[in-house]
Amino acid sequence: MAEIIEKVYTLLEPLLDGTDIFVVSIKVKPVNNIKVYLDADSGFSIDKCTSVNRRLYAVIEAEQLFPGGDFSLEVSSPGVDEPLLQLRQYKKNIGRKVTVTDNEGIEKTGILKDVTEEEITLEIKPAKQKDSLIIAQIPFTIIKKTVVQIIF
């Protein structure tokens, strides 16, 4: 499966050149079901999704990656409850409320204020109103997952 994922990535890359769209992940199931998860700095609209899907499908067929065209392709953005996986996703979500779970299972929820190659910075409201805001710098090496919190 790793070979197929690499080949799909290689076919997909030129389709994304000159756009703000980036690959979050690619998964292939044993039944030749390809799932491509994309995002974009300016948001990943249905139109962008449809366009990439059509073009990638045609390229996979032309390359005869699956003899007889025996494959299915799904292109989408990761769900709102999916953890952030790429540095670009973190940067895109600066200013939003996130919950970070570290490798020990401890959760911290706050506003994502900054992102570097090594760490993220969270602004956490204190438990007591009169206490000052807590600024937490969390290295990527101890982050198990980060999920954006949807506020209704």
C-alpha cells in the first residue's frame, strides 16, 4: 500500500502546483479505495474538491495504476473532529480554540496564538477570573493530537 500511496502523491503534486491546496494525508484500503484528504490556506471549498477529484481520477486512469480501472477515489477535507496533522494546518488555525492532548494524556484547551517548526503557543484562560492568562509553549515532540474546537 505504501507504494500506491507514494504513486498517488506523485500524481497529485503537479495538480496542486500554483494553488494554496496541500495534502493532509492519503489512505488506500485493500479494496483499492483511495482516500485523499486535502486542505487549503484559504479554505477547501466543494469546487476545489470536485476539481481535484476529477483531475486526479483522470490521471490515475491514464497511468493505469489499477488495471481495468478497478479503484474508487474520494477527495475531501479532514472532518472537523480530525486532529491537525500538518504544520500548515496549525498555522491556518492560529486564533482558533484548540484542545491539545500530550503524550501522557493531559489536555490543555486554549487559543492557538503562534506556531513554529518546533512548538505551538496556547493562551489559556485561568480557572479563576482574577488570575492572569496562562501562556503555554508546547513542543510538537510531546503532542499526541490537537483538535480544533468548534464554537457554536
